[in-house]
Amino acid sequence: MHLEHFALIVEDYDEAIAFFVDVLGFELVEDSAAVTTHGGRPKRWVVVRPPGERTGLLLAQADGEEQGAAVGNQFAARVGLFLRVDDFDAAYERMRAGGVEFAGEPRSEPYGKVAVFLDVAGNRWDLLGPPG
């Protein structure tokens, strides 16, 4: 058993793809037309994931007022997603150079080096490096 996908509500498919693929270095696994939304608008099935991983993010463009209100606040202003990297310093510098907004400076914790960043929608993530 494994977790296949996690849905992340975004404002725009293409902006989200650019952020996750071009800035974070994820791979675009699928981008295909899907059935229409409940409101009858075109919908896409867009999945991104870190290279070599099985679990991906299903990027879901907000459909309607209720979903639009959740963009950037899926975790009630808490960190809700955690990206573990082997080389924290290299990932942090690459992300900063790519325009990623960090909510503070990196710090060391027992579980590793960590810095909170915001994704394209405004959700809070932890960038995590190895412990020690």
C-alpha cells in the first residue's frame, strides 16, 4: 500500500506546473484533459512529483467560490507539506534563486535543517535537510 496522490488546490494549472517543475525540480508525470468540472468548465488531470518518487501532487485548479477560498490555505496557515532533500544548502539556494518565498531563515532541529517556504498558491511547506 502507498499514498498515490495528494490534491493541492491551485489558481492556475500552468503557473503551478511552472513552479513545481521549473523551480522546485519536480517531474511532470501527467497533464491530460479530464472530464469537466461540476460547473461544466474544462478540467485537467495534472500530476507532479519529486524525481523517482511514487507519491505525487494532483494539481487541482479551483472550481467555484468554496475551492477558490481554499487556495493557499489548505492547512489553515500551518505547514502542511514537507519536502525532504539530501543537500539542504544547495536546494535552499536554488529555490531562493528561483524566487521562492521563505517565511524565515533556516534553522537546525533534531530532525534536520529546516526552512518554511510558500508554494505558488501560498501554502506553507517545510524544506527539510538531513539530521545532524
